[in-house]
Amino acid sequence: MADEPKKELPKMPPFHIVDASGREVVPSNDAPPPSKPSDPKNGYPSERGLLNLSMTLVCTISMGIAILSGAWFAIGILNGNREGIISKVIVVGLAYVVGWIVSVFGIRVLGNFVLPYVIKLFAWVVLSGVVMLQIIVISKLFRQQYEFANYVRYVFLFGAGMVALIGLHLILEEHRLGIFAIPILLTSFAHLYFIVFHYVFLTDTKYEYIWGDIIFFLITLAVSLLMLAHFGMLNGLRNLMNRTFNPIDNPFVPPD
């Protein structure tokens, strides 16, 4: 049986294209360059970028002023300055609150990638101030030269420092508070050793002051242990912040 002629396979590109006059047209592979889309900003900088830069500046300045003025206020209290305490607390707290709100808005709503590093730096600065305050208060308790009103102010200053530290911790979505508890815990144990040395080995001791030492030791110890534990005590505040600072429903978010 004779072999059937093989059918010629269709040709692959390049195809031969013939125009109306019968001449072969060779297609060109050079495509025209894509046209550039018109710039919707008309040459102006990005509105979101400018807002992010503004948030960074306002947060850094406000938090810096709040921390510096708070430290100055604490030094004055420790030195016996009692003038205008309420007014000073209000203005320092106002600067901190403004910086805190701006930080949360910039990080959680605008997705600012610089502010988290700024907040972490401020958190370590505040922790250093809290530990220094704790050491100064322990030295004053050791000398036993304070009145009850001064003792209340010392406890208030320590509590204010802890509130500032926890507030900075809440700004960041994934931030571990336990590592900040270790310096406070170690300082509390050092206070315990000073208490034992003071009331056992020294002879010129005023024993009626022992409750001031014990109460301050228990306060600092409890605070540091709560920071180390994971009881979820701050989950309610975090959920409230997530609902309040929602980038989807927020009317203050500019377009990219």
C-alpha cells in the first residue's frame, strides 16, 4: 500500500501577511511605548506622605516634651517643691495625651513605619526614669526623713511613671511588656535587702517607719509581677483601641 503524502504542517510565526496590493508585509515587533498616566496629584506631594511626616514630628515633639517636663516635675517633688502641683500634672498629662493619640493614629491607621521605633525608644527612656525614681525613693525611705504627705507623693510619682510606660506599650500592637518588668523587679529585691539590713543590723533605726518600706516594696513587687504575667488585663483596652482607630472606617485617612 502506497504511503499517503504527508500533509504540510501549518507554519509558525512569523506569519506572512499580504496587503491589498499583493505585497508582503513584515510585522514589526517594536510596540509603541506605553503612554504615561496622568498624575492625579498635579505635581503636589502625596497627601498621605505629608500626613505621616507630620504625625512623626508631632509625636516626637509632644512625647519628648511630656517626658522631659515630667522628669523635671518629679525632681521638683522629690526636692520638696509643692507649688502648682495640679496645674503641672494637667499640662504634662495634656502633652502626653496629645502625643499618645497622634502616635496611635499614625501607627494603627496610617501604617507609619518610623513611629514604632520612636515609641520603643521613649519606652526605654521612661523605664529608665521609673527605675531611677524607684532608687531615689528607696534612698529617702532608708534615711527615714520624710513625712506621710511626701510618702504619698512618692507613690504617686511611681504610679504616674508606670501609667506612662503602659500607655507607650499599648500604642504598639505587638510589644512585650515582660522585659520591662525585670529592672523594676530587681530593684524591688534590692529594696528588700536594704530593709533587712536597715531594721536588723543598724542601731539608730526608727522602727515605726517600717510600714512605709514594706508598702512601697509590695507595690513595686506587685507591679513588676503583673507585668511579667499574662493575665490579659490590657486586652479590653486593646480591643477598644482597635475599634476606635480602624483604618477602614476612619474618615481622616487620605488617599495614597
